[in-house]
Amino acid sequence: MELDDHAEELASDLGVDKEEVKSDLQNLVEYSVPVDEAKQSLRRKYGDGSSGGGGTPSAKNVADITPEDGSVTVTGTVLTAGKRSIRYQGSDHVIVEGQLADETGRIDYTAWEDFGFEAGDTITAGNAGVREWDGEPELNVGESTALSFESDSLEVPYESGGEAELTDLEAGDRARTLEVAVLECERRTIDGRDGETEILSGVLGDESGRLPFTNWDPVPEIEAGASVRIENAYVQEFRGVPEVNVSEFSRVSALDREIDVGSDATTMDVGEAVRTGGIYDVELVGNAIAIRDGSGLIQRCPECYRVIQKGQCRTHGDVDGIDDLRVKAILDDGTGTVTAILDDELTQQVYGGDLEDALEAAREAMDQEVVADEIRENVVGREYRVRGHLSVDEYGANLDAETFEESDDDPAARATAFLEEVDA
Ligand SMILES: [Zn+2]
């Protein structure tokens, strides 16, 4: 069914103007709300009797709001207010997202227009819609909401301003304030929604860890080696890990202090790491129990660089493949398994030879599988310490390895470390 038909159906069910419903519907759908959920929340907004209510909703404490509430009136302190641009009916539309809190709790909100409130303001949102997001209630502050500023500020047990450390960030976070070092930074041209556009991308670091970032509207303060304060950043998942997004609405200023970037990656059990759903920089220790197909000497498509089978790229058809080395090793530590993916350099280390050697061996044996066999012999049954980027998705748990070293974890070293800890 087309959006138009959905709007038609809603308008006739609810007895309201179709264009109004359609614009609301489009808004929600472009904001990635599934169409059924969007329709449900519009039924609530326009007072479909089936979900109860009607009339002005009564005032509620934040902790008492549930996804079943059609709409509520709530008074709270704005903890964060982050502007973001979304595409709305073919043009860019600015929304404000963040968290609102009272004495009883915190709730995420989305304001579909800029009401002018900022972090620290105390507001009352009369007739704010409630929708469910990830099992939690979330406020929709829109056209039908009466918003007023309170002169008496509310005492809330939460900090406003959105200050955070990198390891605390999760996909979906809005309006975060970070003080970070720019560890890597490159300028790239991408095909954006308005044609070719320049962006910056790289890696940020602070005392807690490291995360990738994209700066959609490049600012001079962000360059490799700089220390910066970034206000109003948002976080989205990219390739299975949280990514810091710096937009045209973010404020970036140079810091006159150095940021200490922790050099240690978080070390975790494999099972624990996989359950997080993805970590940018993590260290895992496990036994290599197998080498997967597609390891050793492989061929890549010259167009898209993906691995090809028998000279066939899934996108580009018959191509002249480029030879490359790669390993996909399954690591197991008893709590879970992960596939460590080694690039050509790490593969050379575990193979004990370079691409020329691999091609030579394959020619001699008239079978390129001999390279994978050799690697299998060298690696399987040994314990490795791997550091890299973990992503978890429908393809499984993959660790893009930056380092891959045989574990030197011997009992004597562990005992010494234990004694040092006791003495400290
Ligand atoms: Zn291709």
C-alpha cells in the first residue's frame, strides 16, 4: 500500500484532514518509524477512541509514562536538546531530540519543530504524544502539543548538557558533549543526498577509548592531532559499531589541554563482547579452532573490492580479479565464538610468506587452497590475542583485526600480575 492510501484510510477512520495526516505520516516514516507503528501513533494523536483517552491528557510523572499512554502532559527539565536535519517532504527539516527529566526519571523526546528550549530549561509539554521505541516510551512534541516554559526550575537528580565519554556512547544517543583528541582524520568526497559533498571521517579518542566519527559539514577545528570539545553530537550505528556524527548543528571548539588517550583496548570474554552488539576497539583472547572458507589466496573484484568466486562478482559479473591474502579464523574462548578477519599484512605473518610466495605455491600445487591449508596448519589449535573492531549482524560476529598475536598468557606471568595487584 502506498503512503497515500495509508493516509486516506487513517483520514477516513479518524475523520480528519487527509493532507494533515499524510504529512505527519510521511514525517514519521522518513524518520524510520515502521509504517504500522506510525499509523498507530497517529491514531493516538488524533484520538481514535480505541486506545482510550480523548480530551486533555492528565499530568503524569515521567516514571509513570508507558507506551500505552496515547498522550500525556508532563513537566520536566530539558537535559539535552540536539538539533538534527532530516529529509521531510523533499526538503530538509530540523528536528530537536534529547532527554527530559523530572524527579522520577528520564525520557527521550523528539520535537518536530524548534520550540526554542535548551538544556537546563524547565518546560511543560501539554498533550505530548507517546510512542514506543525499542520497548521504551518516547515523547513526540509536535503541532498538537502546547509547550510552555516554567519560571521555577525543577530539581532533578540528573546532569544536563549531555557530557559523555566515548565508551558510554550508544547508537541512538543525541546531543552529546565530548572532549576528545582527533586521532585520525581524512577528507573524503561522497555521494550525499544533495549530490557530491565533502566530509571528514576518522577516529576520536579520550581516556575511555576510541570511536570512529563523521563530520558532515567539515570544520577547521577537526584535524588530525587536535584536541576538541564537540557539543551536540549524535550517535548512529555504522558497520555494527557506534559512530559519532558531527553535524552542521554541532558546536566544535579547540581545547587548550591535551587529551590522554588510553592505549589499552577493553579486554573482554568473547561471549560478553558479542552480547554488546559491537565494539569499536576491543581485545579478545581465544583458541583458533578453524579457518573458514574464503581464507588464504583469494581474488577481489577490481571495481568494488569484494571477494569474488571463479572470476564472478555478484555485482559486476565477469571480472579480472585482483589477487589478495586474507584469513577468517574462528576463535573460541569457551564463552562464545567470533570470526577474526586478518588483512593481507596480518595474513603474511601467519602464513610466513607474501603474495608472491602464495601465488608460487598455488601454481606448483595447481590449487590455491594449499595456501589456506598452510595457514590452517600454522594457526589452528593455538591461542591468540586479537585487537580490533567487532561488529555483530546477520553475518555473525566479525572482528576486523588490527593485531593478531599468539597469546603469551602463561601461568607464571599471571601469578606475577596477581601478586603485583595484591601488593598495590
Ligand atoms: Zn564487484
